[in-house]
Amino acid sequence: MSQFKFSVGPWNVHAGADSYGPPTRQEIDFDTKLAKFAELGFSAIQFHDDDAVPNINDYTEEQIKEKARELKKKLDKYGLAAEFVAPRLWMDEHSIDGGFMSTSAEDREYAMWRAYRSIDIARELDCDMIVLWLAREGTLCAESKSPVWATRQLIEAINKMLAYDPKIRVCIEPKPNEPIDRSICGTMGHVMAISAATIDPSRVGGNLESAHAILAGLDPAHEIGFALAMGKLMTVHLNDQNGIRYDQDKTFGVENLRAAFNQVKVLKENGYGSHGEYVGLDVKAMRTTTDEDCYKHLENSLKIFRALEKKVDRFDYDFQKKCVETRDFEALEMYVMNLLMGID
């Protein structure tokens, strides 16, 4: 019996447009996605604030709460929970040069408005976690803002969120670059430092995305393990990445199966999920994918994860111990490869 529950965001099924080309598939309405996610075996939905309340800027605080209550009824209909709400600041004109770290006081105030509304939405969805993907929180021009000032702005913003709701948890999703040039909070180590500087570190942790770790030149399993060791891994975004380039969000495990195995292994060995955590996917279909196959990347990610979970269950820890004692790492490495290749 698996110890894991899975979550997915509605943006994981999209029309295929990218920076270099137009859409290649038809848009799918939100209710249809919810029904399909439940059918595929997902237990929870990841939300941006404007996924939950489209055109959020057009509504009052009370109207936003009412629309969130309507969304909760839809989730209940399909037996789905809300995992988190994330303010999508990077798509707004107020966040051209960052939100929490904008040099404009007006824009920083707007960023906090979106953060507070995300917390309001989370309350209505019976959810206690806000995820911050700090997309534009950094610099496009190195000399445009002080990294000391910018870091302090982030800490101040998180402190305001923690003070706004005594039960909310703030989960930072680190990424070293893209769409900005230099991130202020690029790795899980940065997340830990920011957490320690807040007014309530117990409510601030991290969301490790596989591709983001690879973009930073780091091993995703080790980043997961680092956060687990600190008691700070609130969720994960599993996917895959072909080297240090743009963020690809590939199907989990398709580029480096051994790295994927070790991500599943470190999660399973350390009881991830025992406190209600979800295994989140953040994967995108290729532009060549047809309308008929537009959920296949999600199905394949789940299949690969579950297959690797069975591999972890079969892992021979006695043999591992023997290899470690004799430092026969060649034998241990080949054992892992045979396990993954299905060779006895």
C-alpha cells in the first residue's frame, strides 16, 4: 500500500503555447480538468490565486471569499482537497520588476494585497499553506537593487503573512533564475536561511521542484533530503529536466531514472506523507502532444513514480550495508542499475 497522495495544478494541462510559438491544443475548461484529475487518482489540487478566482483584481475582498466558497463546493463534488494557494504575481503589470522586492512601494503594497487574498482563499478552501514561487523576485540588472535590501523585503513580506493569519504556513519554492536573471532565493539552503529569519520559523518551509534543483546544478534528492533533515519540506514538485537550460517541467523520470529513483527513495525512507504532505507534480505536455493525449504526461509521471516506489520496496538494505562496510561502491552502483533495469 502506497504511503503517498498526489496533487496537481490546473496549469499542468495547457494548450501548448510557449515563448516561441502559439497554442497547439484546445483549452479545457476547469470543471473538466477537476473530473479528470480525480479519475486519474489525484487527491488534491494546487492553486494559484487566480486559478481559484479568475480575474481576481476585479473583485472586492468579500467577493473573492464568496467565489472561493463556490470553488470549495466543486472540489467537494469530486472528492478533492486544496493543497495550497500561490499568489501569481509574475503575470501582473505591478510585478514587472518584482512584487515583494519591487523598488516601487505601490507595487510592493499590491503584492501584499495578493498575498493576503491568497490567504483568504486558502481559508475558504480549508487549506493552510501558501506557496511562494518568487518568479520575478531578484534582478534583471545586477546594480538595480541591493541583494541585502531585497532579502530583507522578502523576510518582511513573509512576516506580514504570518501575522495576518496565525495558522497559515508559508512555503517557498526556490529557483536560481528565469524569468529573472539572478534570484534572491535560489536554493533550499536559501529557503532555510529565510525561514530562520522570520518571526515564526516553524511555519516557513520549502517546496522542492526537481527541475529547479537541476537548474541550480544540484541533485534533487539531496535538496529534498536537506529540507527533510531540517523538518522543512512542506511539499514537492516532481518533474524532470534535461540539463541547465530553461525550465522544462518534463514528465517525472524521463531524463534521469536513477535520479528519480533516489527522489522517491529519500521521500519513502523518511516517512514523507505521514503528516498529510502530498507528492505534487509540476509537469507539462510537449507541444507535439495531441488533444486526445493531453493528460498522458500526468499518467506517465504517476506510473513512473509508482514503479519506482516498488523498486524502493525491493531495495536490499542488507546488501547496501555490506557494500558500505567494504566500500565496494562499484557493486552497490551496479546493484542499483540492475534493480532499475529489471536484471536479477
